[in-house]
Amino acid sequence: MKRKISLLLVMILVLSTLTNIVAAEDSAATDNIPAENKILELSMDEAVRIATENSREMWKIDDGIKQLQEAKRLGLDAKEQYELMNNMPLGTIEISGDGYVNLILSKNGFYTKAEELKTKELNKSKEQLIKGIEIGTKSLYYNVLVAEKTIEINQAKLNNANEQLRVVNLKFNNGSATKAEVLSAEMSIQQAKTDLDSATDDLSIAKLNLLNTLDLPFDTEFILTDTQLLYVPTNEIKLDEKLEEAKQGRIEILTAENDLELQKMETHAITAYYTSNLRQHKAAKEELKDAELNVPQAYKDVELDVRKAYLNLVKAERGLINMDKTLELVKEASRINKLLYDNGMVTSLEVIDADTKLAEAEIGRYQMLAGYNISKLMFDYSNIGTFK
């Protein structure tokens, strides 16, 4: 009985070894696929995620937040935490090193309040940076889509030009077309090839820019999966509501108001110690005036930014609508010219010209659609509250 059990164990071990060998061979076969043959399928959201994770600015802010959390964990007092924040990616008020002034500031809770307010700014700065990265990445994503669409249209234009040359040559051989028409058809092919080569180069550049933002190797092959560009009309946008959202959400206003609150405390401490005839007293008063003026100016700057972003969006929408109408007209003109040519009423020159205008209009329309989407991102970013 023991012998049978031993034989069974041996058989199990042999089978297990064979299974592991086969699995290892399969794994090795997969691992041996050259890296250049692996193509990355890249959605817009995935591109934004990669860009955000690889952003050096994001690393700095995250590191600053970690330092502050560590300082709190170690039990550092508010003044030490405040001084730590001076090295973070946010501006802050520089406090006089005078011992008595610092004593008054500490007694009045200045450093505790400063640490609290600046922490809020740091978190808001991170939110704004994330949205800024999203805009930049999506814009580069759109640029690649436009370049790909341009290649597609120019390739179709080249195919049409080759077909037109074939027809013109047939007619020339039959005596129903002139040598000038043949030459024009040949020149149309050369121009189409030039446009296609240029579009191919533009695509290479657009891809490099996107890869650079994603911090991926420049030889990375990828396919964009979000190829549909949407048009969302702006007629439902309520500008007044967006302005209010911006005033509640923009870091510029938060920073100006926080700086004013801290400056009031600092000025109070300095003027309580230094007499009115001394430089420190006068400088503190001036700094308070500047901080007071900076608050309404911040509101004004934010409102200006939102209004300009809105007008740019309206402008982009108007251009897109006009281009849609132009494209319809050009398509109809191309169709009519082909009918007339088939009936011998126009020359091939007019057909070639109509085809060229149609290709240009199609490319222009796609570029404007991408531009509109970018303008929409910029407007949403300007009021922060509705970024989508």
C-alpha cells in the first residue's frame, strides 16, 4: 500500500513539473514579444490619469501636504508649521524676525490661523492644478485627433485626384480633354501628396507632444479610443451663475482674502510694538492697504477671466456654426460640378477646384470642432465649479 502511495506521489510531482514547464514556456513566449509591437490603447480619461500621476508640480504639492501632515504628527507648533509652508509651492507673507513681534503674533494666534488658511490654499491649489493638467492633456489629445482626421481627408483627396487623372487621361486619348486638363490633374495629385505628407508630419509632432506630457517614451505606439468630438450648445449657460461659482471657487480670491486676514493680524502686532514714526510701522500700514486693495482686484480679475472665456466660447461656437453651413454649400457645389462634368458642361479644372475646397472645408470644420471643445474646457475651468 505504501508503495502505491509513493508511486502516486511521484506521478503527481511529474505532472506538476510538466505543467509548470508549459506555463513557463507560455509566459516566456508572451514576454518575448518585442515592446515595439505592443500598442497602447489610450482613452482621454486614461491620458489625463497618466499625465496627473506623472506631473512634477503635483508631486511637489503632494510632498508639501505630506510634510505638513508629518509636522503635525511630530507635534510641531503652529509657528514651525507655518515656516515649513514657506518652502511649499504657494506664496505667503514674510513675517518680521523681531522677537517681540513674533511673541505678539503667537499670542494673537497668528501662526495657527496662518497654518489653517494656507493649508486650505494648498488643497485648493492641488484641485486647480489637477484641472489645469486635464485641460492641457485633453487639448493635446484633440490635436492628435485633428491630425489623424486631416490625414484621412487628405488621403481621400489624393484618391479622388488619382481617379480624376485616370478619367482625364481617358478623355484626352479620346480627344475630349485638353493637355492643360491633364497637367492640372497631375498638379492636383502632387498637391494632394504634399498635403498628405504635411499632415503626416503634423501627426508625428502632435503625438510627440502628447507623449511628452504623459511622460512616456517617444517611441511608444498608441491608438486613441475616444475619437468622437461632441458639440454641446452654449445657449443654456447662465453666465451670472458661473460668475458666482468662480467667486466661490477660484484660488486667487481665496488667497487674497486669506492674505488680508493675516496682514491685519501682522499689522496689528507691528503697530502695537513700533511707534508711528518708525519705518516698520509705516511699512506695515502700507502692506495692509495693498492687501485690502488686492481683494476687490482679485474679484475683478476672476470676473474678467470668466467673461473672456465665455466670449471665446461663443466665438468658437459661432465659427463652428458658420463652418457647418459653409461645408454644406461646398458639398453641394462639389456634387453639382461632378454632374456638370459628366455631362460635358464644365472642365476637370472646376471639378478639381471643388474637390480641393471640399477637403479644406472638412478639415476646417473638424479643427473648429476641436477648438470649440478646448474653449469649452477653458470656460469650465475659469469658473471651477462645473469642470467636465
